[in-house]
Amino acid sequence: MTGNKESQEISVVGRLLSLEALVFVMGVASLVYGLATGSHKRTALGAAAVLLVILVYRLCRRRKGE
């Protein structure tokens, strides 16, 4: 029974990490597209998404170390 629960937890963590990676890639794409076209709204949205992912990653890493 515990093996099943562990595999479920691993799959949830895997989904969260892949979702985080997707948001990071989309943020970088939006940032680059905004810079290329001169759209301040897309540039700000991309920068916000990238910063948010970095902050979440750093906070999770810090809590895991405690």
C-alpha cells in the first residue's frame, strides 16, 4: 500500500515540476517576443512569469533545506 502512495507522490511532484518548467519557457518566450516586437505588455508579462518561477523555485529549495 505504501508503494502506491509513494508513486502517486512522485507523479504529483513530476507534474508540478513539468508545469513549472512550462511556465518558465512560456515566460521566456513572451519576454523575447515582447522585446522583439516592442510590446511593453508582453515584455512585462514574460518578465513577471520568469521572476515568479525563480522565486517559487528558490523558496521551495530553501524550505527543503530546513
